[in-house]
Amino acid sequence: MTTSFALDWMVQDSQKLAECRHESPFSVLGPQPHEGKWIVRIWMPEASQVELLINGSTTAMTTPNHPWIFEAVLDQDPGSKYQVRINRGGLEHKQHDPWAFREEWMGEMDRHLFAEGNHHHIWQRMGAHLIELQGVEGVMFCLWAPHARSVSVLCDLNSWDGRHHPMQKRQGGLWELFIPGIEEGSLYKYEIRAQNGHCYQKADPYGFQHEVRPATSSLVAKLDRYQWQDEHWMRQRDSRNALDQPISVYELHLGSWMHAAADEPYIEADGTHRRPVPAADMKPGARLLTYPELTDQLIPYVKDRGFTHIELMPISEHPFDGSWGYQVTGWYAPTSRYGTPDEFRSFVDHCHAEGIGVILDWVPGHFPKDSHGLAFFDGTHLYEHSDPRIGEHKEWGTLIFNYSRNEVRNFLVANLVYWFEQFHIDGIRVDAVASMLYRDYLRPDGEWLANEEGGRENTEAVLFMQQANHVLFQHFPGALSIAEESTTWPMVTQPTDIGGLGFNLKWNMGWMHDMLDYFELDPWFRQFHQNNITFSIWYTYTENFMLALSHDEVVHGKSHLLHKMPGDDWQKYANVRALLAYMWTHPGKKTIFMGMEFGQRSEWNVWGDLQWELLQHEPHKGLQKLIDDLNILYKAEPSLWRDDFDQYGFQWIDCNDNRHSVISFMRRESSCGSWLVVIANFTPQSHSQYRVGVPVKGYYEEILNTDSARYGGRNLGNMGGKTTDEYNIHGYEQSLDLCLPALSVQVFRHDPKQNL
């Protein structure tokens, strides 16, 4: 039996549904009580016939109010235990009714925590979740779009027609809908209609996987399926202070470290072939390596070099390869360029199995204007500021997050927890922190807006960073949080409870620029710039510093490290060896960019490979061997890392010999009392019989000499070590009479077994 309840409000609702401007379809569709009975309404645009299937019986449905709203009257509430058979365009299929599943997905506590910016696991509610409701499998979609007039799910199931699956608006500007029958791997987007009627198609801000660029849809992906094997690593990591450990980082860009031939197939574990991912504008005939291939090739390479960590330039989903990943559109998804989220999990798992930590570049400072991304998300400036004086980086063409909005901060802070929890990463490097701290960053006068007190500081960004770091270490006490901060903002690496930003490491940009400026000089002029190589010690204990020679220093006409150096080829190699050895013996943790470890000649090119062919030549192999040995020495000698951030850990012997461009110092550690002597000669002139004072009498073994023939040097040195003489110099009664090779660094260790 069917009947008509053709009321004015029903006509209005029908029109709203047809025009995609209904914010509460649950008030109309699905089972609805009426005068002691129940009406089941099915919204099915362009269907010619719909039948209700319940308890083994079939009931024809009518369209008394609108040709796309099919109705049937029942004596009792059918709940969600019914299906409908639909005929559309001569094709027939059965499905469950999405509007029969009415339970709220985001509970009251979830909404409360999200609204105040403290839901650290919000991704467990937001996004597209494969679940089972009342025995029916499907996907629960949940989105925050508080100013939208209506939101619909677009997918293959509805032929990407926004009229088919309007979502229900909940409290707090949330939108929800459970759609039965959608499976893992299904593509989807959201169609958002603004109050002015404009329509936007957006990828899911909380999407766990996205299409390979240039396509922009999100994919339904399953969480918590991967079986991790790194329990010991994780337990050990979080039970110790990361700063008391050796940290030597290999920074790289996965897409240009190495490529495979385009005609070389990638074979899945089950034997099936994967369609190769094109390498965009990269070299002809190339394709990107996959996460499994990188597992097989990159991890052994990094392990052989002896690095403790890898740092990946941003792998959150991004549309343009040329952005290097720093313009993110998919914050909760590893980029699909290289494979699936579970394949990335496996990559991290294998890194941990080989004793390698994983650091990700994280970019909460800005986001791109791509139409499918966060910009103008619900027809308003939702994630960004409306005023471009505080909401836009014009030089980069990107937008700035509105850190004053609780839900936006929650999006970012939960994203940080997400990467650590879901992918077991060990650290982050936060890009361009200075651009967040200062409202006038890269802005001329008149194009920036002062804070409430008339200053240039972005107080909202400061509070956001403090919150992010506080939450991070609350959940993951052994994590690394590294700031790329290029100014003198105080207390970057101090705890948040005393007013610091809460990072535990900061890139030492001053040291990097001083070193590169110094080493680019003709050696004759270095005597006038001794301060460049000594100044860092005067401030090195003001923060917990990481020394970094990063990707930014080998692009845009700056030349790669080798070609920054003056002189002929021999001097270039020797200079690089000396710089790297000084870096490894200087206080602070270490980071170098890929290619520096073997003397890349050309600038880094995001579209190409590293110049692996250079390793056919001995000087380049020598540089690589030096890096291997520096990392071995570094990890074996606690004096090079244990007291990095304690003044006891470093002691000048002589920093004033600018005439010879020589410096000498000791690295020490307090727990065992071990110490090393380091002497650097930064001129192409060797010095024989050079006296260096030392505190203890006896034999000093030469444990590193960058002029060794093993590294491509001339093999000058001290025959493996020297014994002290009673000759007072540098404030010590004992001294070593040494040969200092040209452009070299030497490291000596006192050997008590050979004391006189």
C-alpha cells in the first residue's frame, strides 16, 4: 500500500535536494514516522523504478511528491534492515539505503575536543572510514565545512553526480554520511556548495590516500592493517633521551635519489605487475622507484654509509613535483607517486630493522592554492586568513594557516601525531619556522599586519608550535623535533613550560652560512676570516643545534658542495673532505644532503638522478669512504656526541692562529672521561713540525686523517700517531710535534696503554 503526503514542506525539501542545497537529508529521507506509521523515502535521481525489499517481500514505491523521491508506507519502523532495487536507464541493481543509517559518527566528546583544538586522534573520526554498521559494510564519510550550504560525496557509485549523496550537517559544522557498498580503493571527492551557490570539488583534507598526480581524487584506504615488526626499536627509542645519542642524518628526495628505467616493471609481492608511475618531467625513459624498491636499494646504501637517520623531504601528498613536496595538499597521506601507505609503512619498518631512524619534513607554515585543496574550502577562508597581509606568502604563492582557529590547529597537531602513530616515524624537521614566527617575513612595509601589541611576532603561530611540540613529546618522548629557524628567536629548543617553542633541535643556519662563505674563499684570504670558523662556538650552547648542509645550498645557481670550493680539482676535493670532517667533529648533530657524500658535481635537479656514475672515479669514491669512516668514528667515540649541548664537551686548544688558518680543539665527554684532539689546517700549504699543546703525556694515535690516500689525499701525516714532548704551549706542559697536511683535518686519541 502506498499513499501521498504532498505537503508544502515536502515540496520545498524535494526542491532543495534536487538543487543540492539541503543540509539535513535525514529529516526527509530514510524511515520517517507519520501518524502511527512509517514512510520510507528513497532519494534516487533519474531512476525510473524503485522497489523496497524487506523481510523477503517486495513493495513498489511511488513518487507522489517529486519524481526522484520514492516512497512506501510501512506499519513499523524498518530500521536499516531493508534494501532497494533500482532501475535506472534500463540497468537494475540492489543497494542499502544510506539514509537508514542515522547514528551520529562524531560523538559529543569528539566534537567538544575538536572545537577546542585538542582532539589528538581526530583522523579516527574525520575522513573516509571503512566500517560495518548494523551488519552492513561501507564507508563513513565525515568532513568539517561549517559555512557550506550543502555537501555531497562524489564517487563512482553515483557517477560523480553531487545530487545523489547529500551529507547530513551535524553540530559544529560537521557533515556525515554512511554509504553502503563503497569498497577500499574507491575514488571520491566532496562537492561543497557555498552559501552564494558556488560549487567546489575538494579532495578530503583527512584523506589517507590520494590519486597519483595530476589526478586529484582521494582514495578510500584502510588503517591499522599493517603488522609492524619494530616493537623493540620503538620501545628503545622512547625510553632514552634522543639528544644523548649520535645523530647523523642523510637528507634526500625520494623522487630524484635514483630512478628506474621506464620499461623496467615493478612486480608486486604476489607476482602481479604494477603500472609504472611516470616520472613527470624527469629524464626520458625513467620512472620513479616505488617504496618497496627504495626499501631494497636505499636502505642498504644508507646503512653502508653509517648514517643513523634518513630525512625525507616532504612525502605528504602534493600535486607538483617541482615544489619538492613543500606545497602539500594531502596532509594525511604519503604520496602515491611511490606506492601505497602500507608500502611506506613497510619501508619505515625495514629502516628500523637496519637501525635507521626516519625523519620527515613537515610543512605547517603554508599550503598551496590548488582548487582541490584547502584554499577557500567551504566558500570561505576556513583554513587560511581572509586578510592577505597575514594570510598569504606572495613570494611562494601560498596561503598561511589561521593558527588562531582551534579546528585548524587541531588539524595540524593531530596530523603530527598521525605520522608518528600510523607510520612510526622518529622525527620531524619543521620547514621555514621563521616564516611562521614573523608577520613581516618576506613582506615589504605596508604589506603586513602587526599583532595586537603592534609587534611583528605571530603570537598565534608561537602558541601553535608550543602546542604541537608539547603534544608530540607527551605521546612520543623519544621523538626528534627539529626547527629550520634562520633568525635569533630565543629559546627555540627550550621546553614550552618555561616559554620555549619546545623543539629539541634547531638547524644551525649561522654555522652553515659561515662555513660556506669561508670555504668559498681563496685560501690566501682565509687568514682574514678566521672568525667564520670559530664564531659558532661562542653561541653553540644557546640552543641544541644540528649542523646542516642542506638541499637549499645546492640549487638555484649556488653550485653543489664540490664546486663551491676554490682551486684545482685536488684542492676542491680536499676542501670538501676538510669541511665534512670539521662538521663531524664540531659540537652538534649532523645532516648532509644526498650527493654530498660522494662529491656530486652538478646542482641538485629534482627531475634527474644523482650522478652515480661519478663513483667510477677514485676521488669520488674517496669522499664516500670518508663519510663511511666519519660515521664509524662518530658512533664509536662518545666524546663526539654525548656532551654536544654541555660546555664540557668542547675545549679550544688554539683558535687564534689565523696566519696559518689552523685551529685545534678537544672534544670531551664527562661520563667516561674520554676525549679527542682535533687539528684542522685550512690552507693548501702543509705545515711540518707544528706544535699543539695537549693535557696528558703519552702516545696519541692518529685515528682520522682526511689527507689519507684512502680518501684521495696525498698520504701525509704522522705515521699513525705521535708521542708527546715536554714543550709548553697553549697552556699545556706537554705537546705534540705534528705534520699538518694541506687542507686537512686530523683526529688524535690518547692511548693510555702506550704511556711512557
